[in-house]
Amino acid sequence: MGVEEVNQSILIIDDDEELTQMLQAYLQGMGYDVAVRNDSAKGLAEATTGSHYDLVLLDVMMPQMDGFDVLKQLRVSHSTPVLMLTARGDDYDRILGLELGADDYLPKPFNHRELAARIKAIFRRQEFTTAAQHQQDIIVNGILLSNSRQAVEVNHVPITLTATEFSVLRLLMLQAGNLVTKEDISLKALGKKLMAFDRSIDMHVSNLRKKIAVIASDEKIRTIRGAGYLMKVSS
């Protein structure tokens, strides 16, 4: 059986040369185009000025400039999906990565099949977003979400969202006035089942609120404690 051609490109930024060689061979075997940078500064340069990448696998623990610094600088100009590889899997690392705009995280050591599943979930989310581009714009409570332009405006002022934040906001706006459970958000917006103690949904919604609050002071997304979130139809 031949290798399936998937065409997506992945950039791995990790100083562990042995690990990156293994990951590169494994992911290339799945049909991905994979580039590796074992230096954080060179990785950042490649992610921002090199070829277009569909996903960045970014290690946290690197000398000189760690993964958080790389992510902060990347997010200044690029919304490329980022999957953080956290050495310890500590809550602090995971939460900080999500706060800075990471799309997902995976603690080391990890099973390669788990990594492949996370990557596929991110790419499914991108495909869902691309498929939605031909749909009409959505306007709810002063927020305009343009599917065709992949853009969001709050009170006519543009805001910049990551691909994951865009997917979460789109789902909440489509269901405006109704409760959307965390399970539904995880499945439909993140492309994966919600795991116990997974705070990624909370962090993505928190990031959305912070970005919206820069423009609008009124509450747009309401928390339904223990259940999920609701996009308010009006102030």
C-alpha cells in the first residue's frame, strides 16, 4: 500500500535532534511534508519568513529562547496553528501556552498515534473552516464574523483570532442564545473528544473574551457553570 498524499506541511521546532528525526520520518510516512529546525531562533525565522506551513509543532523547553517566547513572537504576525509539546505536562505550561495562542498541547513523552490524532484534529478543523468560507457572514450582538474573509469585527473594529478561536466563536455565534456544551465545542470546533480535566476550551473562550473586551465592554459570551457557554443575542 502506498503512502497517502495529504499535502499539508508541518514545521517541527525542537532542540532534541534524535526525537525530531524520528518524528520527521514518522510524519513523512503519513504523507506530510515535514521540515525541522533544532534551534528556536531559526525555527521562528522559518515559521515567519520561510515557506507557508499548515502546522507548527513547538517544544517548550529549549535553550536561549523557549517555546513560549517563540509562540509570542509568532502570534504577532501569524495565525498558523501551533501544537505545543510540553516536557512535564504541568498545568502551568499548558495554560500559559493556550493563553499565548496555542491551538493544542501534548505532554512528553507521548504516543506517536496520539500525536497523529491531534494533528488530524487540527487539520479537520482547518478543513471545516475552509468549507465554511462560502457561507454567509454571521452578525450577533455587535460581532461580525466573515466566513469568506476569515475575519472578525467587534463594533466595526477588526480583531485578530487564531484559527481555533475563530472556530469556537463561529460555533457559539451559530448557536447564539442557546447553551453550547464544552463537549460540543471540543468535538465541533476543536475536532476532538473532551477529556477529563481538559481546560483548553476554557482558555480559548477566555482568550476570545479578552480580545472582544478590548473593543466592547459588555459581556458577549456567558458562562453556564458546569455546562458550557452561551453567546448573548443582545446586551
